[in-house]
Amino acid sequence: MNITVLGAGATGGYFGGRLAESGLNVTFLVRERRAAQLKENGLVIKSTMGDLTIKDPQIALKAEDIPACDLVIVGLKNYHLEGALPQLKVLAEKGAKILPLLNGVEHFTILKETCGEGSVLGGVCKIISTLDSEGNIKHTGKIHHLIFGELEPANKEFCQKLVETLSKANIRAKYSDNILKEIWSKYAFITVFSGVTSAGDLTIDQVDAHEATKSIYERSLREMKNLADAYEVDLGDFVNMNMEGLPKYPKGSTSSMHQDKRKSLPLEVESLQGAAIRLAKSKGMEVPTIEVLYGLIKPYEMGSEG
């Protein structure tokens, strides 16, 4: 299988690197700055699950330069997606399936409109990774899960074959016959987790230490659960499960959005909290707690207040 990874950052670089390590034909479609970094240093992964260096990764700057592609793994931040759509369209026209690992849910509609409904798979990843100042990928913890499934019945066979293809890689690849639940579970959770920690400038143990703050967290979870219900996605015991999990986080744990805010980096507030507000409005609903979190984070969207 010919695989293109769009983006070679903390997510795309990690999963793409693991797939290349397993012997699959992987090309990284990246911008010039990242391409120069990869050519100079290689693709470097420092991980609790095993270090990896690919000294000469396959790199492309344009989709037109990739002769054959069966699968595109999209490992970008949401705010980079719009600029990448022309590249994705080219690869979809070559017959590639698109597997996005972005946070949120709105991007599936955007991708279907650009690449065609039959080209887009459902996907979600679970990993804690970041890039250091030299462009090396640092993966902490033992979670490196890649979950996928069909959004259209016609893609079921492709997804089932993909399980076998990815099974040799040093990742946890899983096929789900209810990928929408997986997508919404992560979306609902990360919208709350990132929202409360970033808006309050708090670690999750600080959230858990105060009943008033825990109440905000719980109200946010309930609003996201109700939103999922409105879109006919049953998240089960989502609220209680996540409230019971609060004291289990190591001290100092926080969200990637909160970490990005501390570093004055751009934030995915529109694709997480902003999207929840838009999705709720489409169903004639309100998510008042999420709206407050959105309002407190929005000024920092471009990397610094104002």
C-alpha cells in the first residue's frame, strides 16, 4: 500500500514514522521548512515505545509529485486544513482514501465537499506527543492508538484490509464499526478538557481540587453529551466516566491546548469550542458553559492575547 502522510509533526510524523519502520511505502507531504529539517536531521522519534530515526524519509512538496497513493493520513492542526485542501483533492482524484486525524468533527464535512464522500474515512488518534525545537518528535506514555472506520458502507472492505496492513507497525491500530462514537467521544472530551484547563489556566488536578471548578467541568461534559445526543451519537455513561477519571490524572497534567497557550502558539478554539457552539445552534440548542470557555480562550487564538 502506498501511503502519504500530510504533515510530519507530532502526530503525522509519529504515525508515519512507525508505518515506514514496518516496511510500508510512506511519503511525507510537507512544507519547505519541514522538508529542510527532515533532510538535515532525518525523522527522529524519541518514545517510551522505542526510539526511531529514519535518516532519509521520502518527502514531497506537492501532491502532483506523488505518483501513486492509496491512503492519505492527515496529521495537521485544524487551522492548516484549508491551505492543504488543494493537495488533498489531487490525491483523492488519484484514487486515495483520506484518513483525517484532526481534532473535532466539522472537518469531515469540509473534506467530503472537497474530495467526495466516498473518499473520506472516519479516523481518530490517541497520543501524547510534541515537537522539540529541533523538530524531533517526543512521545510520552504508552498510548499510540490509531482508530478508523468507514463513514460510507462502500469503504468497509478497504478499512478491514487496512487493519491487516497496519498490524505490523509499532502502533495500536484498531478498526471500529462505530467510528462516529469514537470520533464524538474524543471530540466531546477534548473540548471540555482543553476548554477548562486553557480558559482557567489550570492543570487538571487543580480543577479536581475545587468543587466550584469541578462543577464547571461537569456542566461542560453534560452539554457535550447532550450535543452528541442531538446528532444521534450515543456516548453512553460519558459524564460519570470522565468525572470519575479526574483524580486519576498525574499531578500537573493538562491539555495540549493549554500547553500551546503557555507557549503563545495558535489554538484550535474554533474547531473545538467554536464548533460546539455552531453545531448546537444548528439543532436549536445552547451550550452556555462551553460558550463561556470559548469567550475566555478566543483572545488567545492567534498565539497571544489580542
